[in-house]
Amino acid sequence: MNKKAIAILGAIFILIVGTLGFLIYSKYAGSKTPAASSVTNNATSTTPAVTQNTASSTPTGQGNQSNIVQLTSDQVVSPALFFNGTGISYFDHQGNLYQVTLQNNNGQLSLTAKKQLDIPLKPSISKILWPAKGNDFIAQFTDSSGKNTWSYFNSNTGSYTDLPKQVESVDWMPSGDKIMYVWLDGGKASLSLGNPDTSSHQTLGAMWETDDQLHVSPWRPGIIF
């Protein structure tokens, strides 16, 4: 009698354990399936976005490249566009000044009628400071140590005037007839305003630093260091 009861209880226990195992397996399998579906949906939804971004960025890059047009193979220094947009003035490193006409034929840009202007040569020019107004300019020269010096060209006299060695940095005022510059002497720097050859200068104040680079704002009175 006891053996029969034990056998019945054992069979019931096995049945309960099997039923619980089946329920747990069914629940685990059911929760796993949506997870796999979610990953698949995420993967397929991101693929078109990557393709669209790549496709949309390609024309933009091509468009930017097509806007760059090489007009000449000459080595030029500080090219400047005419105020009316019809030509370009530029120097070469030997100090020759050229003017060319900029033509636009149905969207095709080209340089024609190259003309060399008769001015004194100043070799080893590294940069030209063009004023906002007028035909004068300041030529910049940089030696092997990185030190800059400048020469002012007067279009009326057709001659250069070397700026003093004490000039550390210089830029044109918006009027085109005055310059602002940093004067360095005896380890002390000051800010000055004067004619393009530094004559009739006016000291505006002392500078805290001795190596500031000066840039005059073209939009409003003021300076930027």
C-alpha cells in the first residue's frame, strides 16, 4: 500500500515538473522571438538612412569641387580682384606687378590680356597689403627667421619707402590713406597711427605684449589682435 502511494506521488511529481518545464520553455521561446524581430527591423531601417546620407553628400562635394577653377599656373603673390570684378592684380616673387582681365564666357572663366606694370622691382615679396581704397600698397618681406619687414609703395611717385625696422606689425585703415602699426623699441611696444610711410605719426597707447599681430576691422572703427 505504501509502495503504491509512493509510486503515485512520484508520477504526480514528474508530471508537475514536466508541465512547469514546458511552460518555462514556451515563455522563453515566446520572449526571444520579438527580440530577434526588433533587431532585424532596426538593421533594415538604418540602411536606407546611410545610403541617403551618402548619396546626398556626394553631389555636394562634387559641386564644391566644380566651383574651384584654376585660371593660371603662374606663381602669384596676393592676387586682388578689381573693385568692378573685371580683372585681377597680382605680384610674383621677383616683385613684378601684373594685371589681367577676367572674362566669363557662358560660365567659363579665363584670364586674358596679361599686362606687366612698370614699377621698381622689390624681390622676395611674401605678401601684399592692399588698401580698401586707392592705388597704393604695402609689400611685406619675410626673412629666414620669420621676421617681417615692410615697404610702402606710393603710386603717385612710383617709388618704395622702407618702413622703419621698429615696425612689428602693420595694417591699413579703412580710409586707405593711413596705417596703424605696432612700434617696438627697447623691448617696449606701442600702438601708433600715421601716414603709410609712418610720418606724422600719433602714439595711441602702450601695448602689453611685444609680438601682437595687428588687423584693423574693415566694418567698423576698431582693431583686432
